[in-house]
Amino acid sequence: MQDLHIHLGGAVPSSVLWETLCDNGLQTEFVDFATFHDSLTARPDEVKSLDDFLGRYFQVTEEIQSSPSAANVSAYQVVAKAYRRAKVTSLELRFNPHKRMRHGLHTMDAIILAVIQGLERASLHYGVATGIILSLGRDLPLDANWQIIEAAIKWRSRGPLNGASGVVGIDMAGPESRALELDPDWLSETTTMMHQARAAGLKITYHIGESPSSGPQGMLRVLENIQPDRIGHGIELRHATGTTKASLVHLLRQNSVCLELCPTVNIVTRVIPDITHIAQFVRELAASDIPFCINTDNPYLIHTNLKREHEIIGAELGNESTALLALSAQHASRHHFLSE
């Protein structure tokens, strides 16, 4: 099983984060582990939106992971847990290194190296193929995103070791509510960044169409300008109509752009009301010959794993589940960013 869309900030057990918090002497409002664990459990009845989800949980986890030692332990535990819980054999871990520098106390290089070393140990111990996708942030200044691009290009040269491929790709993540992809100036600068990363040999994935804020038009702008290899979520394709839908389907199919679907998190963030919507979307993607794969996104925040995600969507697909989940696995194998 392959997980191509998993965030460091939401994939580490609360027990590991609690131990890291205590070992580093960080001062927080959490008085004990029970309170801490409860605060890092994302519940659909409490989360108001995608923006609320990102702000409510990630600020806490990113702060705890903001040191080389914490980043190293966190990266290792993501792989170890994914293998033990769901027998994941290939995993691409994404994170934003700029948000883990603790306001300049640590360097970006130190954070990236720590994650690389954590993944190398995990790949050696569990036989899981791993790679790193560095996430840019819509909520960061453009110059900060340029620093991440430069760091990704610099660290790409490290090369694979023991099944760990190092930095393999670039992502764009963060709140969609400002609809920045519809801002020509912002999109132009971001496109330049992404093209520079691609020219250096990095692959591109992009969070877009995860909520109505960016919508089908945001997806279309990204496909036309940035031309990503994969798209994170992209479920707003369901709401596209007319020429916009025709253009989206054409570009996704023609360029073989894989949609990284994450069923449970879309329910938690209230992007979809229930799993039936994702199941129907899977059927439509398969019928349209558009690549897709099933992933976890933030497994420990939403208490899931890759095996469970496949079971949830499979149960809803019914008699079609075997064929469609096999198709998902084939697409994941064809569209991963890892070194061969």
C-alpha cells in the first residue's frame, strides 16, 4: 500500500508529541496528557471548516515539531506507525520546514536534514520506501516560499539511501479561503517558483479544489499555469459545469494528473457531508479515465490509517470496490515521486 498524501503535522501519535513537548520543556496550556490528546482529536461536530481545521491543530503540532530532534523523531514515527498499522510499503511525507524553525532559532537546513535522517532510519528498519515533499504555504510571504524552493533544490542532491529518496517534490498547502489562485500576480510568482523546482528535477503536487473557496476555477488556473504532476484532493471537480468542467477533465486526462483523495479528512473538515460523495466521485473519475489514489492526509488527527481508508471507501463502493481500489493502487504506483 502506498500513501502519497500524508502531513507530518497530522500523522504523529499524540503520545509521541506529548513526550517531545515534555522533553523539550515547552510551556503550553495543556496540563496533562489526557487534555493534550483530547485537544488533538479532530471531531466533525467541532471542526467548522477547512480553515478552522488547519488553524486549530497544525499550529500546535508544528510548534512541537520545531526542532531538529523533534522533527527527526516525528518523521521516524510516521513511517513506523504507518507500517505497523496498515502495512504501508511506500510513503511520501510532506511538511513545511519554514514553520518548524521556531521563529529563526533553528535553520531550515537543520530541520530538513533531521527529517531526512528520521526517514532513512525508518526505511532501514521497516523496509518502507520514503520521500519528502516540501510544502509551500499560502499563508506565508512569497519570499518565505522562495526560501523553501531553494532549500528543496539544494537537498534534492542528497539522493536515495536504504529506500529513502530524500526531497522529491514540492507542494502548495494552506488555507484556500483567500482564493489566491485567482490572483494573477500571486499565481504568476508561484508558477515561476514551481517551474524552477521542476527544472531542477523535482515533482509538483498542489492542494487545490479542496473546498469551494478555490473551486473549479482555482483548479483550472493551477492546471493551466503550474501543470502539476498530482493534485491534493481536487474534489471540487464535482461541482464544475459547462466549459470549465470540459477543460478540467481534458487537462487532467491529457496530462495524466493524479488526484490524491483523502476521504475521512474531507468529512471532518465539512467539505463533503458523507462518504457516499467520495465513492460517487471515485466512480466518475474512473469512468472519465482520470487517475486517482486513496490516502490518509492526517491519520492521527482524524484517527485513521491507510487500511481503514480503503475499507471505508470499499464498503461504500460495494461490488465495484475490488476493481476500483485496484485501480487506485495502480495509479499510486505510476504517479509516485520516489526514486526507482
